[in-house]
Amino acid sequence: MTSAAARQRDDRSKQYRSAAVGGCIPQWRFDLPIDYDSLTEAGAIMGSGGMIVLDDNTCMVDLAKYFMNFLRDESCGKCFTCRKGTQRMWEILDDITKGQGTLEQLDLLAELARTVKDTTMCGLGQSAPIRCSPRCAISARSTSVTS
């Protein structure tokens, strides 16, 4: 079993911020074993088993927007909450990346994430909010959201 911390030790020239593994694992949790139970406990999913390690030049909001764009395009449209919820989450993330986001939108983003997760019928909709985790909102609060 390998941890993200072990992977970070392989390249000390970068300061890593997070690892995207069906959600974001923050740097302070890099000693977390990469297995199903540990990732689930951390609020992520194993997914396909791929991992993207992000350095401190990566904007977490841009990353969430990138994943949400994929998910809204992949939604089959059968359930309203997935079809409209992923679209609206992408729109909020887009506003944030343009510097037009508000604190109220962060609250709406969190509410939409819970609603989409709890009311969609398929795995895509149920896992979509993981890409839009509270860590993303915390990053947004400290960078480009206005009161």
C-alpha cells in the first residue's frame, strides 16, 4: 500500500497542495493510505484508481470547475437534480473563477452538492458533488469570492 506522502518524497522540488482521487485529499492528509476505506473516510472515492497530484500553482476552484464541466456534459439528463444541479454548480464555479462569486453562492454550492448527491439515481450524480467539496469552497473563500 502506498500513501500520497510517499509519492511526494519522490519529487521534493515541488510543494504539493492536494491529490485528486475522486475528490481532493489535502496535503496535510498525504499520509493517508490509498485504499477504499481510507479514501471513503476522507470524503473521496477510489474511482478508476488514477491520481492527480497538484502543486501550489493549481487553483482548486479551476480544478473543480473542470471536473464539473465534464460531469454536466456526461449527465444523461434523466433526473432533474443531476441535469440542472451539475449545470448550476458549474455556473457558480465559473462565477468564482471570474472573480464574481459571492459568499451566498458558496452556501448555495454546498446545498446543491448535498441535494444532487442525495436525490440522483445514478453513480455519476451521486459522486458529482465530491469534485465540489468544502475544500474547494475554502479555497474560493480565500481567493476570489466577494462579500
